[in-house]
Amino acid sequence: MKKTLLIIAVIWAGIISVNAQTKSEKKHIAVTGKSEIAIKPDEAVINVRLENKAMKASEASAMLNKKMSIIENQLKKSKAKDYELNTSNYNVTVNRVYTKGTSKDSGYVASQNIKITLPNPQDDLVKVVELLNENEEIMFDVNFSISEKMTKAYEEQLLEKALQDAREKANLIAKTMSLTGLSVASINYTSNTPITMPQPSQVQYMRMDKSMASEAAPSFSPDEQKLTDEVQVIFSFEN
């Protein structure tokens, strides 16, 4: 008999616990607060793709290094301030040509990517682009981005706006659904990073014929880009 009563008590306690948990889960509102700020990008990034073919790997590599030296000298000549030059994906491979279903090795291809970051595009970008355009064999494009320094300067403002947005959404839900005793139960936050998109007009200029480009200096007017942030907030309520 005692054993039966004990089993009933355990089952009843479990039912009460489940009901209490269900009621507790129903007394929460989960919202996502979002923020967005549109600002002008403060840095320019020039991406250069170097490639050279030769019958010997050493010749292809040497000619590639020569082009690299030309670019370095042009950057010095431009007197651009505080620029960064980084290289990546240096590669020398067999130049394999496919014709009518068959392949034939024809020398070697040396290639390399160069990234030039200009923190003062208003003063330096046009000068650097005009000098790079003197190289007939060099292809490049220009992107604009928001620097890490500027991003950090807006972090606090973005988070504050996101939290305010979360509070406003929760208040609206509570008002519409006649809920009382609204309070914050938990906050989940992970900082976002901005996405930098290339500017089509600048890329188009880089593809222009050299004779056309020489008639007029390049003009750059980057569009505003957006910094965004979001935060998940769970609010509890009484009724």
C-alpha cells in the first residue's frame, strides 16, 4: 500500500512539474532587435591579378616578379600615405592547352594576387589608379569598404539601437496582447561584421580602353554602405 501511494505521489509530482514548466515556457516573449547605420566607406582596396606565361618556369616567375617591382615603385611614386600591400596565391603551374579533346603542355604560367589598401582614398586613390593604368598588362579593380577602426567607432551605437528595437518590439507585443509585468529574462548577443561590396562603376572604369582612360582622370564616388547589428532578447511577463 505504501509503495502504491509512493508511486502515485511521484507521478503526481511529475505532472505538476510538467504543468509548471509548460506554464513557465508560455510566459516568455523572444524578440530580435536590429539596427542599421548607413555611412560612407573610408578605405579603398585595389585588387591586382598578375599573370605571366613563358616556356620556362624560371622565366615566368622572373617576369612576374618584375611586374611586382613595377607596382611597388609606382606606389612609392604616388606618395600614398600609410598604404598596405599584401600578396597571396603565388603559383607556378604548367600551361596546359586543350584542343579538340587533346591536351598539350606549352610552357608555364606564373600568377599572383596583390591587395593594396588605401586608408586615405580621397587623397591617394586617383593618383595610384592613374599610375597603375600605365601598365598595359596589369588588370585590377577597386572596391570600397568600411575600415575596422570606423566599424569599432559605431559598435556601441549599433548595439544601443538594437537593444532599443528589441524593447520596442516587446512593448508592442505586450500592449497588443494585454500582458503585464514585462521584464528581461535573458540576452543573447554576438557582434556582426559589415559586408563590403564592390562598386560596379569603379570596376567598369578599370575595364575601359587605355586610350579612353587617358582622356579624363578617373572619378570615384562610392555609395553608402551599411553596418548592421542584432541582439536576441527574451522577456518574461506575469499573466
